[in-house]
Amino acid sequence: MRQIRLAGGGAGAWALAAAGLLGLSVAVAVDGGDAASASSQDWPPFVLVSGLLLVGVVADEGGLFAAAGHLLARLARRGVVLFGGAVVLVAVVTSLLNLDTSVAFLTPVLVYAARSRGEGEAPLLYGCLLLSNAASLLLPGSNLTNLIVLGHLRLSGARFLGEVAPAWLVSVVVTASVVALSERRSLATTVGPVPSRRRARDGARGAFAMAVVSVSAVTALVLALRAPALPVAAVGVLAAATVVVSGRVTSAPVLQSLGLPVLVGLFGVAVALGTLGRTWSAPSAALAHLDSWGTAAVAAAASVVVNNLPAASLLAARVPHRPFALLVGLDIGPNLFVTGSLAWILWLRAASMAGASPSIRRASRLGLVAAPLAMGGALGVLALAGTR
């Protein structure tokens, strides 16, 4: 069995878990009612992500990601065409299935695509992360922070789409342009025909079929259900249990794939800050005195400091005065640094599973350029439309 390498463990993850549990305990002790309200607002994203991670392990072990990446490489022999196709693919998957699904499923696909061409994977690897964050502004379900912020507003998906579509387009184009310019030498190449893959043996075909069924099931659930967290988690548990029982994967890497210390820590911090935002009016009052640019800047900074899910729980504990500007900061701002969103952790794990060596420093350098430009463009478009 191929060893699955994962990122995000170690002392730092356990320290985060301890901090989260401490914060959760304090929140319950201070105000159990507000803590319960914050928990009900915050638990679905974490359950959904757990299910996606389990399905990701099954899909990788079954060879689905490698096959998809190889097919993409065969269809696009020019580097710029491949990158353009990847941009569209990431933007669509992020918008329809949310950014966590995008980085969990598409990162290995794009890594394998680059590898099948015999070229460096940097443009597709870093583009997947930055574009997933930048493209998560289009629909309420595109980013789980959207659901937290919009919980007070009761906007339909169509109304939300109409308000943010121009800003979303600007964000995607600007982010893609920054990555393309940075990696222009890699994208300027053209490769010869990519050879066909060998047919899988019978045992491998069964694993591939399980991967296809699992990914198809969670995709359908995320699209069809307003609250897909528990069904997606159930599919993930069932699929993972099936491959463990078959002997293709041991339970250790499957459990590692969840990164439970990180998830527990982030959840505890999110509930603690959500409780704080409900009992303390200062964050809401401070935002009320800021314009759209200041609101987005505060949201981006808070995302980097505490992660965008806890930041959304704190800043949207009460009805936000400029919800769309707040979302620009919470959705695009995390591209600034690895602490910005859970998508970074999923990206690191997915890339490592595919055998890549993602660099936080390199991704952050790109993000430090792309995020402010994309946020500025998105806020400018919203201002022209009179949307706050």
C-alpha cells in the first residue's frame, strides 16, 4: 500500500486543540445559552469538512485523482491552455460545491495533471488554493463563512448571486492573473502527446469504482441539500470503512486524514468567539463605524489572526452593517497567510497526499500580492453597484 503523507499534525495541532477546548469550556461557563447558539451556527462546516476529507482519502487511494489529472493533461498540451482550464474548473467547483471541496478534490487532480506533462506543478498547485478562496464569493454555499454571515439576512441564493457576481468575477480574474504572471515561464511551454495510462487490475478497478461512487454521492448531496453536513459525513465514514475492511488502507492514515486536533481546535475557538460576539457588543459597534474598505480590512486581518470561520462567528454574531464588504474580507483575505482559512489545511493535506511539496512561504508571497488587489477590485465593483 502506498504511504499517504499528511500535513498539519504535530505539537502545533495539539496546542490548537487544547486552546480550542479551553475556549469552548470558558464559553459554556460564561453563557451556556450563547455558547449553544454559537455551536449550532458553527458545527455544520466542520462535520462537512470531515466527510470530505474521508472521501478524499478513498478517492486518492482508488486512483481517481491520478486518472482525472492524466486526462486533463492529455486534453491541454499548452501550459497556458491547461492553466486556463484549471481556472475555470476551480471557479466552478468552488462556486457550486464550496472551496473546501475544491481544494480537497482538485488539488490532487491538478498536481497529477502537471506531473503527467512532465512539468512543474507550481502554477496549478498554488492557483488551486488562491483561486478556491477568491472564487468562494459567488453563492451562499461557496464558502461556509457566507452561511454564517448571511444567517441574519435571509437572502435567497439568486438574490445573493445578483449582488456579488461582478465582484466575484473581478476577484477570480485578478487572482488568476497574479498567478499566471508569476509563473509565466512555466505556462509558456508546449508538450508532446501524453501517453495513455495502463489499465487497472481487477482489485484496483473496485477501488476506483468506490472512489467514483463516493465523490459522486457527496457532490449530489452538496448540490441537492441545504444542510448536507451529516449525509456527507455518513458517506465519508462508510466509504472509508469499506476500504479499511478491504485491506487497501489501514485505519491510521484514515484517522490522520481527519486532522482531528486541528478541527477540534478551530471549532472550539469559533464557538468561543461566537459566544464573545453575542455577549459583547464592541466588535459589532466597531464595525458599524467603518466604511466598506475598513470592514473588509478588519475581516481579512481577523481571518489571518484566528482563521476566517472563527472570525465570521465573532464579527457576524450580530447583524453586520456591511455584510458584503465583510464577506470580501473573510473570503478573499485568507489568501494572505496559512492561518486564514481551513482551506489552507485541506490544501496542504491534499497536496501532500498527491506527493507534492507545497510551500507556505511561496503561497503566501503570491497571496500577499493577489489578495489586496482582488479585494480592492471586488470592493470597487460593489461600490459602483451601491452594494455594502
